Amino acid sequence: MYVIEVIPFIRATTLESLSYYSATDYPTGTILTVPVRKREVTGMVVNAEPVSAAKAALRSATFSLRKLTPQPDAPCLPDSIIATATALSKTTPAHLGSILFALLPPDIRSGVRDYPFTTNHTNTECDAPHVLTATAHDRHIAYRSYIRQAFAHRGSVLFVVPHSAAVHTATEALSKGIEKRVVTFSSTHTKKQIAQSYDAFTDFSTAKLIITTPNFALLDRHDITNIIIEEAASPHYKAKTRPYLDARDVLTCYAAATKRNVLFGDTLVRTEEEVLRREDVYATFDEHVNRLNFNNTFRIATPPKPVRSEPFTLLTEELRDTISTTLKAKGRTFLLAARRGFSPLIICNDCGHVLRCQESGAPFTLYTKQLPNGDEERWLYCSTSGVRQKAFDTCPVCTSWRLREQGIGIQKAVAHVRRHFPDTPIITFDHTSASTHPKALRLAKQFYGQKGVIMVGTSMAVPYLTEPVHTTGVLSLEAMRATPSWRVEEQVLRNLLMLRELSQNHFVVQTRDPDDPLLQHCKRGSIDDFYQEEINMRQMLSYPPYTTLIHLTWQGNKEQLKETEEQISAALGHIDMQCYNSGRPSKVPVRHALIKVARADWPDEDLVNRLRSLPPAIRIETSPDRII
């Protein structure tokens, strides 16, 4: 008989490991189905020893071990995955089981499919990570050469993209001439497509190009020699659920553990990668460009000062003229609207009350819906809690009828565009009209299938626009800046550059501040100048990469907040942290703490262990994009 120690694969688990007794000896890394309370979960064996060697511990135990049923031919995780999870546990305040749960593909961690068999990798050395900053067109040219060089040395390439929409784009751009070697993985694949992908993945007769989203990126093959992280600055790489892993960090650890080459590529890579490139920790792929070149016109349109006697118009005269010229030439126009719904805020004119969700305390967004009979329904929706209800006719506080809509949502933007171009087909692309991947593809196909058409969409539309558009426009630069992130400058410039590359003829940005430095960088394509300004700012404010940020969040009434804060202070001891209230109104008060760790002191295993000991009710995120 043997005592088997197993790490359960459970999301956000606080269990480090569980012990069972078994008649079978399982090697480390074996994936088993084990009983946990009244259910069965998947777990990994981390230790096995004969009962005779653990007699003393078993006699002194106050509980009895549960028996494992025999599981012949149980699959094993490769050493590379275990080594990656172990490395991540040094910087992530979560238990190893929770990290492994996040790393494995959904159908493997649920037990539906076994981990594909592979022999251990044979790589003995690798180069420093490389950085490629270029337009998408130039990156694809570089990637094709890079992939064929790997194939020439019989090496497979793992090509990771941030979301499912980019899988199709990458496949179209990179598969010409090597169609039979391309394997794709995506959460939007059908069961049949997933099965075909696994079959192709386990065919070791030839090297493969594996194009995948982060969910499937930790499927290992012994012959993978290169990892490409495309759109490396995309926020989609950062997970929104515990343990809040960043796929870029995961892949960097994975590459280091398996001696594989890594290439970060984007129109504007993160400042963190650029700093490491300048310090020669990372290398430059091919030649570094100081400026990006675009073959279109860039215009800044400033709206006139509002006059009370004149109705408000969202489109400036310059943007209207540009759209009219494009429509006359049977061209297509894409307009970026930064906010959802009809109006992002509803306020009572008499008492000043803001209509908020009772569950989350977040302001309601107003949506409109056209009925088949021509009538219009108005709904209030909270994106935080998902609550949806009919719009109020009167203020719930003072019963006033004077409810005022504030802010410009995408539905109101569409109404403004339709007012100026009543005879033009207008397509709305947002989370309501494109609620699923197939619907989004249909809208994109509809857009490219017509001439003289306008699409008004949020940022979620951009990945689906895979062909050039005659004219693109940003309806409000100020709305793009409204994201409460410390890296908002970097994100806004990246989005502007991506939209400008998409534009075939004209790119127009509407703003009340035509002297905004980001617009000047976008106009000239001067990415080096932007990086220098951003690096200086981050050094002054002690932001990454010069520090590592750790963000804690907890909620409760006033006494509970104080008690939790004292508990955190006691657990962290001498470690400095800055505590502050959430700036976002909520039904239940929320409080945050921010810890900054100097670059030279990270990773700090003692701090990570202290954070890991805190109750699961406290949300802990390392390297967050938002700290307010």
C-alpha cells in the first residue's frame, strides 16, 4: 500500500495538497481523479511513498485517509508544465493547484480529455527573448521567415494570440504554403474541430505551426523550439479570474524552463519589454524602427464650442466631409465609439441622484431597443452585476420626471451618424449586436460585403476588421482616455496606431485638445519619443518595470474593513503598503491596498508566502493594469 499526495486542480483553491492511500504506486506528475468532499476532481500526484515509511505520521493523524480507486494508464503531465507552475508560484500568491488549474486547457483540467503524450524536450540552450515593434503587415512578413527557419531545423513554432478573433487572422496571414502543418486551438472551435486539432497536434511526423489562444498555450510538444507572442501589449493576456495570471509571464517562465526562444511582437510593445530591450536583457529582432510609416492622411478634428441655441452634434464638419467623400467613392468607413449603450449615466435634474444598480452600486447604462412595430424600448443595464431592468420614468428618490442622459454611448453615436447620413447602411458592432463570435464574424462579413457603408463599433470590433478600411475615425479621444489604468497612455497610443494602420485613405481623430502629445506621436509614428516620455514618467512614479505592483481588495461594512486591514497589516509585518478607499461608488464599501516592491527585490518569496496566507475573501493581484 502507498500514501499518495495529490494537488487538486480547483479554481482559487486554498488546499495545498490532499493525501490518500492506494494499492498502486503513481509517479510524480500523474493526473488522477480524486474524491474531495462529495465530488470528484482532477489532481496531480506530487509524492508517493510506501505506508511503511509513513507509519508514524499515520498513527498520530486525527483523521483517516480515503482510498483511491485503481486508475490504470493514468496520463502524466510533462516536467515542463510542473516546472513552469513551480516557477510561477514564486511570484504568484496562490497555491500550486490553483496555478496548475489556470495553466491547463479547460477540457484537460476537467478530465474530459487526457493531456497529449509527448517525450521530454531536447533543447539545451536558447537565445535571449527578442522584441519586434512593427506594423501588422511587417510583422507577418518577419514571422513567415522566422517560422520557415524553425521548420528548416525541424522545430515547431508556438504562435500565441490574445483572443479567438486573432486566430483566424494569423492563420490567413501565415499558413500560405504550409497549410497542412498548421494546427489551431480556440475556445470558439466546435468539439469536432478541437478533436481534429488534438489529432494534428499529436502527429509528430512533421514540425507544426501551432496557433492558439492562451487557454491552450501550455500544450507541450518535444520539438517546439520557438514561441511567438503576437500583439504582446494586448490587455487580453491578463486573466480576469484567480489567480490572475498574465499569459506573457507564463510563457516566459515556460520558455525559460524548456530552453525555448521567445519573440514579443506588436505595433507598440509594452514599455516593460522596451526597457529590457534598451538594457540589452532582451534583444532586438531584425532592425529596430524609430518611427512607423503609414500611407494615409492623419487629421485632427476639433469640435466647435457648444452654443446653447444650437443643437449638439457629435460629428465635426471635417469628419462629416471625409465620410461624405468616402461614401461618394463607394468606400467603407469605421467609427470607433469608446462607450457602450445609449448613455453611460442617468442623472435627476432636480435632486442630482445618479441611477445606480442596487446590487453593485455601479451607475446604470441606458440602452434602447427597436421593436418590430417601430416602437422603442429603453432599458437600464449594469455591466458589473448583469442586472437588466426597464428604464424608470421618474426619479426613484424625488419622483421628478426630469431625468437627464449624460455621456455619449454607441447607440447615441449611431443615432447622430444616421441623422447626417440617413440613406447610408449603418452597422452597429458592440457587445449587444456581436454577443457571440459567429455574430461578430457575420457583422464583419456584412461590412466588407457592401460598398458605401458605415460601421460604428467599440474596440471589440477592431480584431474582426481584417482588411483595410477606406476611412476610420475616433469619435472622442477623451472617451478613450477614460479607462482608469496607469498604463492608459500606452494603451491609447497602441489603439490609435492600430486604427491608423487599418485606414487605407483617411484617419480622423476628434478631440478637444489638438495639442495632445499622443496625437503628435501618432501623426509622426514616433514610437521612440513616446517610449522615452513614458519611461521617464514611470521612473518618477515608481511604476513597472521599476517596481512590481501588488494590489489587494476587500469589502464589508466599516468595522469589517478596519478588521481586515489590521489582519493584513499583521500578516505582512514590516512591509509597507498604502491603503485607500475605492473611488467607485458601491453598495458595499470597498477598500484597497497597494504594495510596491523595487525591481531589485523581486521576486520576494517571503512576501509571496505572507500574501498566500491571507483569507481568500481578499483579492490579490500581482502586476495589475488598474490600481483604482
